[in-house]
Amino acid sequence: MNPGTQWSAEDDDKSLIERWKVGDSRAATELVRRHADALGRFAASGGEREEIEELVQDTFVRAFNSIDAFRGESSLRTWLFTIERRLMLDRRRAELRERNLVSMEGVEGSTTHDALDGMVARETATRVRRALASLSPMQREVFVMRVEQGLAYAEIATILETTEGAARVHYHNAIRGVKELLND
Amino acid sequence: MTECMNEEMRDALPDYLNGTLDGARTAEVRAHVAACDECAAELELLRVIAASAPSAPPMNVGRIASAIPTPTKHGFMIHRGGRDPAQSPLSPTVVPIRARPGIWSRRYVKIAAGLAVVTAGGLSLLVGRDVLRPELQVGQAKPFAGATVRTAPSVSLPVAPAKVGSTREAQSPQVASVAPMGLSLTGDLQELSDEHIATLLNEMDRMDGLPSAEPDAVEPVVGNANSGGQNQ
């Protein structure tokens, strides 16, 4: 393939991985182009505020260094989310050790990055984020993946290493909790 | 805020919000939301939550891709860049990765190779000893043309005329032949007839330097010490 050639939709992630394995670095670039933004949003939704691009880069590097571990049972993006989530947990543990912070929930609850315009909208977003921060970590992760990332229960179960049924229960408990908190 | 009792529709609301449903399913959910106040309210809440999600900065695809290693033929990966292209070295850095275990490092391959060597060595020994050639076994050996066993270079033994016309010799004329250098035997002794063997033995008895008979046996006499050491 020529350097200027665009990858077609038929070139699925698996075929790009195979091309990368035989030395085609442009296949890796195409995979980054396809998934980097989603990984960035995933990191932001998970509470990451700084060096998100570095986190995404580390995710890709780790993924490609252990690409043989990807068996294709899930989508590549789901597998990347799994790796990124572990990196996020490692990063937070390191931060907690270094700064001796009170808790991860406190950090997340105190930050509000909204994209809405206007005071009312920002106030609503602040209340929503605080409501989410009050959920249990598992409920919050499932809820964010389901609503903000649009992941299916099967994908969420893979990333969180749980079952689809458990993910569904966590989601419904989460939205019930958010409603109650917003109605208070 | 009350909840709709149709959990299937409620489960589909996030997918409807993110546009991941197919056309038919999308129309189905849209119709349900239009008729269900609870689901309409929940969908609006989900929309607010999704809109309040923190935004991520734009990703620099080229910079991220520059850090991805590239596999080589030798099992190494070349680190094509770092976090910042301006700080990356001009020459690529070769970073060894966890090498894949070679086929010869696998235990069962080693065992199989060892067995193959042992088997090949054993077969070569058996072939060298003609063990695997049943036609060369004792009693079944065929005359081997060209293989001449000379009993003694300086001894010439005439072959008895009686055996020349024997049937056995007619079938295998190379069994015994008179060679210019002396009596020659070709093939196996098993090929010789009894008459032939008797003739050969008689000729050998007449040869000089050969004993005509077995030496007399010497029987030791165990004497008594009291008899003065005389042997009887």
C-alpha cells in the first residue's frame, strides 16, 4: 500500500494487526487513528484530567508489545479499554501513594469538567457529576461506560472482568441512585 | 421519578442515545419513548449526563503512533520515537522485547530430537552389522561376488576333481575356486558340500607345518607331599 493510500473500512482491526506484525508501521498508525479519541474520552470519563494523551500512548505501546495476548474474543477497542483502565488504576495508586490523598472518590467528586454553556447548564452538570461521584466505584464505572461510552453490557463485563448480568444490575442500581440524589 | 416497568426498553435507552441500535430497533425505542413519560424523562437524564461528561483533549495520532514499536524479522522491535518527536533520537532505538520461545527451546522438541539421534545411531549400527538384511543371515547367505577370502597367500590347494561336477558347485561355481594365489573361498562355508569340506580337510592335513593330530592330552598328576614330590 502506498503511503498516501487510505485504509478502507474493509481493513478491520485484525487485518491491520497482521499487517503491523509483518512490519507495516502505517497499520499501527491507522489503528491509533481509529481508537485514540475513544481512549481519550474513556480516560476523561474515568476521572483522568492530566496527561491523557500520554495515557493513551502508554495504552497503545503496552497493547502492541503484548499483541499476542489479544485473542480476538472481544473487539480491539474493548481490549484497549481494559488495558487503559488498568493503567489508570496504576496511575491513581501511584498518585495516592505519592500525595497521600484521602481517597479516589474525593478526587473525582471535587472535579467538574463540563462542556455545557451557561450557568444553569454548568450547575446541572455539577450536580450530575457529584451524583455520579457518590456511586460505588463499580456502579460508576459501569454507568459511565454504558452512558458516556455507549458500550454494551458484554463489553463492560469484559473490561471489568465481571458478568453481563452483574453489569446490568450495577447499571440499574446506578441510575436509580443518580435519580434519588438529583431529586433530593 | 418513577420507573418504566419495561426493562428491555430501559436497557436500550443508552444504546438509543449513542446511536448504536439498528434501524428497526431505533424506531421501536423511539415509539416507546414517545408514549412513555418515564422513559422519556430517563432518556433526558441520560442525555444530560452524557453531555456533562468531561471532554478529552484532541489526540495527536502521529505522536502516539511514533511510540509504537515495530516488529522486525529478528524478533526485536524498533522504538520509532518517544513522547515528543523533537526529543526523539535521530536513529531508532532497538529495544529487545520478550523473545518468542524458539521451536528448539520447547521441551518436547528437544526430546523428539534426542530420540531421533538415538534411533538414527542405532539403525546405523544395525545396518553396519547387516542385522537388518535377512538375506545375509546365517544359513541364508548368498554368494557375494567379488568377495574373496584367501586362506594364505603362499598356500595353493588344488581342488579335488570329484567335486567339480557336483550339482552344488554347478549351481554356485564361486563357492570354491582355484585362484592363482591359492585356494580361494567365496561365499559362505555353509555353501560347501560335505565332500568338499572333507577334501579341504584332507588337503590341510597334508600341509607342512600343520599338526597331523591333536596333541596328546597332558593330565596333571597330583602328588602327595609325603611321597617326596614324585609324580606318577
